[in-house]
Amino acid sequence: MLARLRRILSGGRFGPAEVTNIRNLTPHMIRVTLKSDLIKNFSPDVAGAHFKLIVPGKDASHDDFERMIESGDFKSKMRTYTIRHVRPHLSEVDVDIVTHGDLGRVGPWAQRAEIGDELVISQCGSPKLITEGMTRVFAASDMTGYPALAAGLEALDEGVEVDVCVEILSDDDRQPVKLPKGASISWIVKSDPYALSTELIEAVRSAKARDEKTSVFVAGEFTMVADLRGYFKREIRVPRQRLYLSSYWKAGLDEPAHKMAKAAA
């Protein structure tokens, strides 16, 4: 069934993919496994990297989706997600998707997805957590940033000191992650995703001082990231090469509008 999409997208940055597994990880996180010829050329170490998903709209037929892809007019429909696990030898990736009921484009799609459903994916970027030469990792994220963070944490060597704060929507949204011995995660429950991340921000600001071998990772909602960007860049002056700060969404905006707000910030 992917044959027409393969012809349409042959040789480019994008390629067709098929859903091969769906798993509810927590009340607000769904893991979707995707298979695509594009993935067989992914590096085995790209877990934590971003790529694009283009999924059919709620009422779009298969033919509607193919026509939209063939027209090339799908830029506004692209959404950015993280590769949680990658298996190039099987041409598979796992993508963990936060859901908020009917809000968004990909979340509702994941909730109604079935094995065999088709979508389009892009080539991928690079993992976000900076680890080379680091002896300590300090990180903060909400659930949208957790897949990139968790993938990076699982790649750490033993002996790396880890301080992590993760904001989740309920106690049941805690997810296990493999960490170096002695490391742990502080889970902060904030049931309203649109409320200010006051507790998370205070936890970050009250943590112990960083040193020159500390890697900092912050990802999540725009307002939270903006606050911590000021803290890390201007107040305690963490060098750019050790710092990853990125808003993954902004309350009240879809991704195209969020990108505009992010660019203007």
C-alpha cells in the first residue's frame, strides 16, 4: 500500500512509513512503532534525535492524504518528534507521543492509529543531550521533552552524575529509564499543562552549582524554557557548547505559530 507514496517521495528528504505497533505507555503517552525504508540508513546512535511526522488529518481519506503529499503542500502539516529507539536493521523507530485529548494534530492521530496506517517521515537530525567529555548532566523537561532526554540518559556512561527534573501530568505518567548507578529523577506532577511550571523552575534554580563539565538540557513549553534560558545563559553563564535549550511547544499555538514565536524570541 506504500507503493504510490514511495513513487511520489522517491529520492528525497521524506519517505513513507507504516505503523507496525502501538502501545499505551502511560495515561498521556503513546508509543508508536514505525517502519520505513528511510530508517535503514539511520545511524544506530540517533535515539534522541528529531525528525518530522506528516500524518493524515482526522477526516482525510487515504486518497486525500496521497494527493496532499503529491502536491508538496504539506509544510504546515509537519510536526517535529523525537526518535526514542531506533533499529536500523529492522527499518524501525519508536516514537513516544504526548496526548491531550483532541488537541494537536499528531496526538489525536496516535489515539486513533491502527497497525498498517500510513504516514510520511523525514530524515533525522542529531541527538540533543551533550555528553562528550561531561561528568555531570543537569536536565529539566516536561513530557514533550522527555523522549529526547530519556534517550540521551540511557546512552550515558557509568559514573556520570545526573540531576533530572521532569514535569508530568499525573503520578501514573512516570516512566522508567536506565540511568548510571546512584542517579535518580525527580518527578513533578502538574495536571494542568497550561499552568506555569513554577515548581519545576524553582527546583532547577535551587539545585547545586554547575561546573565546567556539566551538560545542561532543558526542553518543554515555551514559557518555562524562556525563564530557564535567562537563568542558564545570563545569570549563571553556562557556555553555549554545554547548553541545549529548546521550546517544543507553546500553550495556545500550533507548531507553525510556535515556530514563529520561537524565532521572534
